[in-house]
Amino acid sequence: MGDIETRSFSEDYSGLIDESIIAVGLAVICITSHEVIKRRRRGTHPPDGLGSVESWQFGYLYQGRSWARNPSPPLSQGSPLSWVKEAVTLSQTRVNELRGVDAALYVRFLQGCLYFTLLHTFTTVPILLPIDIHFSPDDVGTYSMTRASIASLVLTPEGLGLLWIQVCLLFWLTLTWIATLVYICNGAFEFRAARIEEAARSKRGLRLRTVMVSNLPVELRSEQNLKEYFEYYMSRPIDLPSVGITSSAQPGFVDKVLAFSFHRARRIPKRIQLPQVGPGSREPRQGSDEAQGDTGSARNIPIIERVVVARKMTELASLLERREGILCALEEAHVKLARRALATVFREVERRKLANCDITDNAVADVGLGVEQADVERQMPVDNNAENMDLLVRTLSPFVVQFGVAESSIHKVARKKSRAHRTASNLAATSGVLNESHYNTVWDALLSLPRSVLHPYQPLIHLSVLFRGKTVPAIDYYTAKLQLLTMLITQNRAKAVDEYDPVSTAFVTFKDPKDARKACRYLAVHPDNPLACLVTMAPQYEDIDWRRVMKATFRGELVKDWVVSLGVWAFTIFWLFPISLFVGLVSIQSIASFWPSLYNYLSDHPWQQDVIQSFLPTILVSLLTILVPLILLLIAKKAYTITTLSLIHDTIMICYYKFLIVNILVFFCVGVAVLQSFLTSFHDFSESNILQTLADSFPSAGPFYVGWLIFTTAIHSSLELVLFGLPLFTYFSTRRQTAPRKRADGIRPRTFNYYYWLPNHLLIIHVCLLFAILNPLVVPFGLIYFTVETVVVKNQFLHVYAKNYECNGQILLIRMVRYSLDGLMFSQFVFLAYMAVLKKTVNLALAAVLFIITAAVKIIEITSLEATAVCGVGSENGSDQPIEPSGSKEAEDNTASHTSRFRTWRLPQWINFSYAAGPRFKRPFESRPPIPFRDRQRSFSRLNSVNEGSREERQDDTPRQSGGTSGSTWDDEPRHDIPYDNPYYNRPITSALWLPRNPCGVLDLDDTIDLHQSLTSEPGAGDLGFSQPSSPSGAPMTPIVPAEATHQQDSRFLDPALCPDSHAQAELTHSTTSIVPHASRTSVTENVTTGEAVLNEAIAEERMACGAAA
């Protein structure tokens, strides 16, 4: 935003007219767009009412929650702005039921800010505004907003005598905001209590009894050693490390140091040699103490059911991701093949129809094959064999009639159904083709055809490694690579878990949840090393970023995080300088130097000049500021060593909040010149200069923030309502998708970015707190902002957003309380500095006392929030998680009489759950049964018993059904019964192709099929199942290019560690014999068939990928 010295803005009330016109225009455009596009239906005959998500063009964006397991009511399709009444009447309790504690707490925070600004609009503003305007000097313009500022009031002796009113209102401001925070905290406790009452009727399990251990040293990275570590220390008395460590909070630096100091100090008396009382009295006492300690230890050893040390499976994860991409490409190639074949049948039938009408073939217009085909595909010769064409027409002509294939159906799939039906009926009547087929789907018909008939329509792909510049059928290539990756994945999963290298994260599951909470409270860090063995309650399974878990290392994490934090702070501080230069480019002086004609025009048109100087810099800087969270997200994912999504987002939230406060509030008011002087000559900057700068800068910035609030209201609410940004931009790519798998990934429900919105809303409340005394004219516009924003956010929570994880309001509540009190203290400090400059000692003393009281309240509230029990419900666990009974008889009796406790749901050992990044859907994942490794000699003999091809993976989070019923219901409710196993080791994989029933029409996820055989050049090569029959000849297929030649072509494989040995290469080649046909009519080069080429190309590419990963 630059600073107040370089920014040109109007201090008169007339300047607000321009801002209001622009804001209203932007709001009208966005609201109109929202009302229009949210009503657009999709498909030829959309059903009445809600229907499926596929029956709406933008349904997954604007009413995605209508298809949740716990659905919201459908979006109102009545009169415009009818959703406003629904959002206003939506209660916080209903938000808690639909969206959880995080969303309900956020709505309560916005409503608390709304009530706070409403209260001061009718109390503080009517008191201060008349006083400031009446007692300001006459040289301040009547129509200037600076007349309502405290800076104008103190220019007269009468105004100086009325400053005690500002002090009283400062106390009123402080008390009301603290009361608002109490209102927000009580709401959070009520929401948590309601969720606990709801969860009391369900079964809870592993998460409540599991802790996550990070920063494991090398000697503890085994299940047995880690189990003994917890049994040893938890069976002995351990001092509480410090006040404030709870089962849900990560131990901070102070907690770690105090824990280390306490445990070291506790050992000092044991090392002191005490004098003996009598002969022989020392040894018996030692023996009795040791015996007593052993007895107590044996009696208090916690029961640990399971220990899971995370393993480094990055290679396996990379294979799974590459396989998913190949599977999508294979499905798209099948859709291209079907479209080309159907288009050819349509052209042939049209030609025969015209021939029957004595029209020459030259009159037939050539129908293109679509812009999506590559140039290499356009060079594919057309099959002129009459027998093959007759067979193709007889087989596919019923589907040409059924799908209404015409010229527009290839280039524009979305057209009127009536026109398609009329064209298909005329086609059937004039050409005599069959209207019905004995095949269920077009894919069954294509599979029944000889491969030679489909060969001219196969999409092609260029090879780029061994046979550079050559082309092969894309389906053959992708099928070979898919089966090769499937085999490599199976070979990696055939290894026992303990054969993978351990990393520094582990999960320990206790039998009694009290032991888990005791471990978090009393064993939060290692007794001998405050940086090792950090213990917290296990996060939600969907909250874990397993990619980062597998890469986490113990050494250098602290230094790396500190270096990254310093870099982020440098970015935050020095952002002001390039932005100031950027804003200076649109000043009148700069325009006059490089564009004189525009300068002359603006000199004659003052309104356009005001727009360019005030509005244009604001919108450009706002767009640049929107990119800051994306930059911070990239830094957090690449640089920080955080293993959960919630902590990554919390880190971004903290950094973005500091960025906004420093650049938009502090540096903007202080100015670039002052900051440069402070950085260059720090020793010349005295305390009086700092106070004078604060007293002169902040009161004069009030008029700017009035216009800024008007513009920000339009930007935040309008763009959020229409979802302007990445969700809306990706709609066009989602609409063009031809494969269901990619479309299903594109229409997943969106999530609310708390790390972006909470800092922005905290910034607004900071501005209101700061200028409520300095310039009360800002407060009413803050009321307008929170009124509009509350309605919009409630509507988005009700209809749009899902959740990736649920933190029960813990992180959000602490940030709201801590940072809002920081803003209150900042406003008190600015007022204190102003009183110090004016030498008002009494007012200065009262402001200082108020500052100290606010700081004490902040410490007390933050400490109580971090250390209090569950939402007001009596509990000694120090956590907000529900309490499970232990396995004792007394606990069982207690559980039977109290419904607020939970029984443990113990799952069978063979049950595993798959992992998905997005919200879970209705159909649960089937998991691959783990391989027991009790007998290591039988591990490879059991590979054929794993039929992975018969299972289906729901990685894209969308169910696939052969029928026309809708399966788009999804579930984003948190689950606590999922074992903390690595999903890349347990996640099932599918070998079925997910294809549309109608490849030429509008892609409908409710009308799809699963195909277990690909349309390769040879029938025997398209089996996608796991079982691999032997080749026709029975002889293994050797690589075409010798190993020596391969090494000469690519120097990356000179290292023996990066390439497999000869025995492994021979075994790999032998196992891939059945992936491709033994012989093929199509030759890539001389004596090299297509099957051999695609096999060796796939192997070479995988070797390059493995070498690059290594």
C-alpha cells in the first residue's frame, strides 16, 4: 500500500463518493454474476429440484454442501438475494451441527465483531464525533474528515481540556472488547460441549488413545525401543515440565528448556553422597528403596497396544502418483479412440445416405476430428477396407443413433437433446442402420471388434527415450507403463514395513486414554534432551501430510525453521520499499514524465485523476497482497518441517497476520522515510522521536482508512460470494475434461481458507480499535463491513465449503484472543504516546494502567485457554477431547452410569483405511489386506494371492457406478477410528478404467462404467488384472538396447547405485513378459515390434525417474 506520504487520497467527504460508486459497481457485478451462474443447469434434461451435482453447471462451487452426508438445504432459486434472509436467520447452533466447531466459532467471532462495532457506533461515535467537530479550529475545513480527528481537537485549548472524555471512552472500549472475547470463548465452549454430547452416542477409538512423537533420535526409531521408553519413564514419577503444556498443544521453547532443567535438577539430590547413619544402614535402605521402586514400577507400567514408527516410503509414493497420472492418460486415450471411431461411422453412414440419394461422395463435407487431436493423430490413414468398415458400421451405428453423434457432437458436446434426437432419427431412417444393439455399452462393442478394425483410429504418442521421434499407439504405451508401475508397486509392498528406513515421527497407542494424556502432560519432551521426543495427542488422520512425515529428519530442523522464519520476517519488512516504488509510478508526476498526453487529459478531468491516483494503486496492491498467502503456503510446504496441514495453515496464518499488520497498519502510517531513517541511523533515533512519529502519523491516517474500508467491503464480500479466484478459474479446465477421474478431482468441494480470512478480519478489527478514539468516523464503516461479511461467510459455510480437518476451535480461538488483544494494546500504546507528546501526565498514567491491565488479561486468558479443561466440562485430562474409559472394572461400571464417557472401539488387526487428501465420500475405501511377515520365507510365494485388480481405489473421492444412480454424496466429518498406518503402503490400487457411458456427450459422473481391459493393438495385452499369464512363446523378452549402450546414452546411470543389477533386470524383464504382446504387426523400427518398444520405453523411463528421485 505504500505509505501515507506517497499515497494520494482525498480527505474530504466528497472523496467517499468515488469510492462508494466503485464499490457499489463491483458489488452489483459480482452479485449479478452469482445470481445468474448459480442457476445454470447442466445436461440435456436436468431433473426438477436439487438432483445430482452433475445436473448443475456450477453446483459443486456454489452449493456443494447439498450433497454432503450431513447435507445443507439446497440453495434458494427464488428471487434474487433470497439467500440473504436464509443466512441472517441461520443460527450458530445449526452451523455447529453442519460444519463443526471451527466454522461455528468463526461465525461467532464475526458476529461478536458486528455487535462490538454496533455498540460503539451508538455509544462512542455519538459522544466523540460532535466534540471533535465542534471544538476543532476554524482553519480545518468543514467538509474535511480530519475535523473529526483527535489531531484537530487538540489544536484548541477547549479541546485539550476535554481529553478526559477520550480516556473514559478508552476504558469503555477496552472493557467492551474483553466482554466480546468472553462472549466468543463461551460460545466456543458451548460448541465443544454440544459436539461431545453428540459424540457420546457414537463409538470413538484410536485417536483418543494415540499420541504422536516427533523428533525421534536414531536410537529410538524402532517399535520395541520406543515402547520401552514410554514404559520406563511413565512408570516412574516425573515432574510436570511447566505450566501450560496440554495434550493438544505443541511444547514451546520455554516448555522444553524448563522440562530439561526440572529433570536435571531433580537428579542432583540423588548424586549427593549423604552421610551414613550407622554401620550397614545405607545398603539395606537402598535395597528396600529399589525393591519398592521396582514394585511401584511394575504396578504403574502403562499398557501400550501398538507402536507405529513412520517409514521412508517416498519411492513407493512416487510410484503411486505416477501410476495415477498414467491411469488418467489411459482413460483419456480410450475416450479419444471411441470418439474417432464413432465420428468415422457417422461420416460413413452420411456418405452412404448421400450415395443412396445419388449424391457424389465429393459433396460430403469432411467432419474434423476435434481440436484436441494432436498433429501426429491427424496423419493416421483412414481404413479403406470395405469389410472392416461394414463391421464397424454394423457394430457402432446403434450407438451413433443413441448418442446422437453429429458434426457438433465432436466439436461441441453440449447441445440440445431434441436436435440430436432429430438428427439421429433421420440418420437411422435414411441409412437403414440398427437402432438397437445387443451390446450393453459402446465399450463392450469396441472390445468385441478385431483390433485391426480399430487400429486406424488409435491415438498416437511420441516416444522420447530409447526410440526418440517414433510413434506408437498411446493405449499400448500407457497400458504397458500402467502394468509395469503396478508390478513395481506390488514388489515394493511385498517388503515388510521394518525393511524401510525409519524416520523421526511415530504414533503410540495406549490401552487407556488417560495414559495418552498423561504422556502428553508429563513426558512432553525427553527428560535428557528438550529437543527430542516431542509428544502431542495424535492429530486427525486426514490432517497428516504423509509426504512430509516421510521426509522429516531430526537433525537441523530447529536451525532450518529459524532461518526460514528470519527470511519471512525480512520479506515482511522490506515488502514496503518495492510497493512504494510501484505506487509512485501512477502518480501525476510520473505520468507527466513518460505520458504527457495522458497528463494533459487528467489535468482537465479531475474525477479521472482521483480515480487513477486513489483507486488504481489500491486495487493493484490488493491483488498483489492476495498473492502473499500463496507465497507463504509455498514456503511452508517446501521449507518448514511441519507434518500436519493444520499446523502448516496456522504457520501461514501467523506470518500473514504479521505481514498485514506491519505493512497495512504500521508502516503505512509511519512512512517509508521514517523507516529508512530508523534503519540507517538507529543510534540517532531517540525515544522522543518515536513518540512524536506515532503521535503525528496515526491520527492523520483516519480519512484514508474510511475509504479503504468501503473498498475492502466490496472486494472481500463480493469476490468471496462469487468465488473469484482459483476455484472459478479452474472451472473451464474442469468443464473440458473428457475422463471422469479428472473431472471428479476438479469438482471436489472447496475448503475455507482460515489462514487468509482470519488475518484480514483481525486487521479490520485492529483498525476499528485504533481509530475508535483517534477518529471515530471509521467505526460506522467497520460496522458496515462486518454486517456484510457476516452474511456472506454464513452463506458460504452453509452451502459451499467442506473441511479437510477439524481442530475444535483450538487454534482459531487462541489466535482470535491473542491477536485481537495485541491490537487493543497497540491502540492503547498509540494513545499513550499521544498523551506523552501532549504532556498530559494524568491521562498518560491512566492509559499506562489500562495497558498493564490488558496485558494481564491477555496472559490470563491465553493461559486458561491453553490449560483449561474441556469446554467447561469437568475433566482432569487437560484436553478438549472426549474421555474414554479405561479397561478396569471400575471404569466399565462408571461408563455404564455416565453417558458422557466413551467405550473404545477396537478394530480387527486386518482392517486398514485408505488415505485421501480431500473430504471422504459415502462409499468407504476398501483397503489392501496387510501381508503378515511372520514367515519371511513365504513372502514372495504369496504375491499371486493378492488380487489388486479386483479392488477399486477412490483416490479421486468420487464413487464410480455402472448404473445411472447418483453416488456423489461425500462425508467430511472427522473420524477417530483410523489406524495411523502409512497410506502409501496400505492404500488399494485399481486397475479398472473409469469411462463415460457416452463418450461423445456431456460428461456425467452418474453415468459411467468400469472397464477392466484396455483396447490395445493386441487383445492379449489389454488385461489390466494383476495375474499375469505367460507369454505365447514362454520365452522371456530381453531388452532391445544392451546395458552398455543404455549407459552410454545416459550418463546419469553410470553410478551403480542408481541402476539395478543384471539379476534384478532379468527378473524385471521376465515378469513383464505378459504385459505386452509377443509380436505385433506394427513395427516401430526394423525388427522391433510395438510391444517390445513400449515395454523397453516404459522400463527406460522408470529407470530415469528412479535415478532422478535418488
